[in-house]
Amino acid sequence: MSIVSEAPGYLQLFSDGSVKRLHPESVPRSWEESLSPNGFKFKDVTIDPSKPISARMFIPVDQELNLKLPVLVYFHGGGFCIGSTTWLGYHYFLGDLCVKSQCIILSVDYRLAPENRLPIAYEDCYSSLEWLDRQVASESEPWLRAADLSRVFLSGDSAGANITHQVAIKASRNKDHRVSVKGLLMIHPYFGSEKRTAKENSDDAVRDVKMNDMFWGLSIPEGVTRDYYGCNFEKQLDVSASEWSAFPAVTVYVAGLDFLKERGVMYAEFLAKKGVKEVALVDAENQPHIYHVFDPESDATRLLQSQMCKFIESH
């Protein structure tokens, strides 16, 4: 067998179609419910055992009794092909965020491509909202008894931000559950199209563009191009003007050194033109793509967490 596609250190795709994932440092399930010195607890839960879909839940230890907490549902990045909520960077970024924001955080491990191509990731992540609704209704999950489903926020980075967009559209159409999405926090959103941006055409982005093309080729349905609606948001033609006007508040976080920054700016402009009532753009100058995952204790990451907390507090 030969390797036909590779993300060094993360993924290898072989000529027989088999996939090998190389996992970076992670926080194991065996540590669950242990108290972090940072003031949070976590545990892993099963969203759907048949697929399977799981999630890691974080709660702040010091919370006021009888106080209802907002819920932040987070979708990790990785080009739809790699990534996990168990990765060290995600674990500590989200654990610290749950303490700072006084939120319950549900971080979803959806099925990955190429074994599970889009729109499977969208469907898996939407099912986490349905799971939340069932658990709160039945009071079967003790950690969710303080959950305020009238204040649910969706967030994710890179491909996870792309997922956030799609889950928000589907959630806005479902009136049968109590989950009310108040806002989207889009970190370095991962979109694309057949047409390149200026940055993507630059000489210093050749390596990044090649890797992105590989991830898109492995994740979008076979036989379609990067103008697939899940890649190119401008091809999302099934959303009405009234749906856009009722869309939740959105903050798009971009990074100055990220070659995908233009895509994030374009996405914010697209939402504003469509009539979304509240759209903000926040730029982290001199920072690379998903810096908060690679350095969850940096000053830039702390600032991002503070910005996200302010957004949650105001909605």
C-alpha cells in the first residue's frame, strides 16, 4: 500500500482507502470528573452510540446554587478530517472558557471524513442540540440541570466554524425543541470556493492551499467542486430573506497571519448583506490560524476568551 494523501503528524490515507490517524497529545477519558486546578470539571458523554457521536462536557466548579447557566456548544476544527475534543489544546481552552464565561460547554466529537463525507458532520453536530433538549427535558443528566436552553451559543474554529453556520441554519428551522440559539462565535472560519482569494494566490500560501485542497477533496461529496454549498457559503441558496433576518447574532474572529482571514471577512460581509441584524468582526493581529488551540495559555488566547465572554454576557 502507498500513501495517497497525508497531513503529516495527523492523517495518512492509503491506496486501498484505509485511513490512519496519528493523535497528538490528548487528555484521556480516565481523567474525567477530576477537578482541574483551573476550576472546571469534565466528563465524556455519548450523543448517539450507533454512529458513534460523543462529546466532552465542561462545567465550572464554583457556580451559584440555583443559577441557570448558558450553554455553549463547540465544534472542533481540522478540515473535517482530523481533530478531537480530547486534544490537549481544545481541552484546556474550553475548560478555562467555561470558568471565565460561567457556561456549561458541550464539545462535540463528530464523525470525520473521508470515511464520513459532508454533510454527515453537519448532521452529527445538529444531533447534539437534539440530545441537549432530551437530556434537559428528562433531567437524566445531572450536569445539565442548571442548563438554560433559552441561552444557547454555538461556536467552533476553522471547519468547526463552518459547521456552526450550518447547524445554526437547521436549528432556526426547528421549532419543536426548546433550544434557542442566541449567538454564533465563529473562530477563523473555514470556507472556500473554486475562485481563489488574493491571499490564497500568493506565493507564501502555496503549502497551506495545497493542504486545504486535500482536506476539501476528502470531505466534500464525491463528484462536486469547492462551490459545494458546504464549502462556498455564497451557494447557500435555500435560505430565505426572512430566515436571514432572524439569524442569531454573529461575531467572526479572524487572525492577521491566517491565510483564511479573507474568507472570514467575506463571510461577515455576506451575512450583513443578507440582512443578518448583528454581525461583528474581531481581528487578532499578528496571530496565526487557530492559535488558541496550539497555545491555549497565551495572552492572545486569554484575550479571545475575554471577547467571547463579553459576547455571551450581552446576549
